[in-house]
Amino acid sequence: MRINELIKALKDAGCSILRHGSRHDLWFSPLTNRNFAVPRHSSKELPTGTEKSIRKQAGI
């Protein structure tokens, strides 16, 4: 899965960006009430383990 596809899924789930960083963005999930980092390289493929970790932290 590409990072921009994951970002679309996060937005659909109600997650929002707290701040932009140089390599990662900090997101907030209202479902889990947690902050989590998402890499900024939107055109690159995301490793499976990283994708699962982000989805788990986001509650999707």
C-alpha cells in the first residue's frame, strides 16, 4: 500500500494531522485517542509491518 492511500483511509476514519515534520507527520485518532507518526514520502510503498502498526494505532 502506498502512503497516500493510507492517508486517505486515515482521513475517512476521522483522523487529523496535528503537525508536519520534515520526515513524518504527527496524526491524531479520535477512535483510540492517540497520536501516531506517518512517513511523509507519499509516492513510496509502505512496509507491511509499518502499515499494520499505523492502522492499529489509528483504530482502523
